[in-house]
Amino acid sequence: MELREVVEVIGRIRRNISEVVVGKEDVVDLLLAALLGNGHVLLEDVPGTGKTLLAKALAKSLGGEFKRIQFTPDLLPSDLSGINFYNQKSGEFEFRSGPVFTHVLLADEINRATPRTQSSLLECMEERQVTIDGVTHTLAAPFLVMATQNPVDQQGTFPLPEAQLDRFLMRIAMGYPTSDEGVSILRRFKERQPLAEIRPAASAAEVAEAQRFAQSVRVEEDLLAYIVAITEATRKHPEVKLGASPRASMSLLRASQGYALVRGRDYVTPDDIKAVAEPVLAHRLLLRHGLRGADQPGAEVVRQVLEQVEVPAETVLAAKGRQGD
């Protein structure tokens, strides 16, 4: 697959989503960057802002299989991964797969489930496989987990532990629509349901090819150093107790490669890294003085770090020069 073909696939998916979701182009671009970076996304905002709608629109835009599971306190790990059950007719144990065996999994209100069930997603999200009774089952490719949670209503919830949050490539906030967007939403949904009308815009094979292409997106040496400098700066910030890890650096690299493709380029610029730094790093920071429970306090830390770390000056011109060659 060439750059032109990848850009065409991305454009089809974006247009499909825009038939359902009004505005939020920046959120859609981040979501597509996470998809191309082969990572998972945590959609976090107050109820009614379109988190589930966006997840469904993306899922229906991809030609693969889509499954949704509502997380509740009584949800068991086996409800996610599947079970081995005894078939009396055949006299043998058979494996009945759970909802994680899909291309796109929507984990709705993930913080409503117990930590035991939340942790059962760890192997699925990181290793792309499930081990049940000593037998390892490989998940489909591509495999994307889109989880939603409400950061305001904490009654009866179980906050995601650090290890679970670190498995999400990005945490994205939807935000409220503008007044014009609000009117457009009412007009669009007044007489029809656009979500039921959209059809797949790309096959699972095309998405997998686009993800492989994203790995080849060029990143100059000074930009690799820039990524490391940003993550190291989070560790030295006075408000940060536990900064971004080397895994966070890898996530920032993958996300910036995906974002460059979303912008139609096969090379990364400093602006790509800046655009994805906050959704990639903010949820991975553990702050001092109990500030973690505030309204995404890590985002402000990341913004301060981006202002402090020197930006490579000649990378963009060098990359464009090689592209012209």
C-alpha cells in the first residue's frame, strides 16, 4: 500500500464518521491516529457528549467485526475472554469465545467494572492474545479497544489503575459542541438516525495494511531526541511524582506517525508530536499533592513541558527536501 492509498482510506473513514458526528474534527483525527498507531483509546467526558456515538461510528466505518459490552460491577473476566464449557453431546470441552474476539471492542463505562475484570483486558490490549486454561488464543488484526468513562460521577466506580491506563495509547476528551454545532446536531437527528445508515468505508485488511504503513513513516533522529526530551521533562516537573516511562515514549512515537498519516504525510514534524503529546502523556502522569483526581491535571503539565522543551528547527525542511527528491 502506498501513501496515496492510505490517505484515501483515511479520507473515506473520516467522511463516514462526519455523516454521524457533527464537528469534533480534532477528536476524529486523534482517534484515527490512534487507530493507525495500532493503539487503544479511552474516551473520557461527561454523559451525552457523544463518546459512544463516535465509537460506534468508527466501528461501523470499518469492515471488520464490532462488539460492545457494558461494564458493570457483576461483570466477570470470563464474560470478556470466553470460557471452556463441557458439551454433553460431544463429551468434550469446547471453547466459547468472548466479545474480545473482534476487530473493534467498545468497552462502555469501563470504570464500572471491578479491578479484576478491568485487569483481564491487560493481556488482550497489550499482547493481542488471551490465555484460558493454559491455551493461548490470538486475537484478530486489527484489534482496537475503545473504552468510555464518565470522570464526574464516581459513585459505584472503580478508578482504572496505572497499569491499565498505560495500555491506552490516548485518552481523549470530547468536550461540549459549539452553539452552531448544537443546532446542526438537532437538525441532523430530527428526522433520521445517521448511524444506522452508514456503511463500512474500509475493510479490516485495508486498515491492517495502513497500520503497517504507519510504522514506516519517517521520523528524523532529532525528533526521536525531541520525544525523549519531552518524556524526560515530565519526570523532572515539580508537580509530577511519577513521569512518563519509556513505554510512553514509544506511544508518543507511534501516535505521531499515525497523526502524520492523518495529515497526508509520510514523515513526522514537530507539530505532529505536539498535537498528540497531551492525549498520549497526560493520563500517564502521577501527580503530587493528590491532584490526580482533578479535571485532567496532567494536561497542564504536558502543556508546560511542551513550552519548555526546545523544538528541533531544521527537521521539517530536511524532511520536505527528501520528499521532493
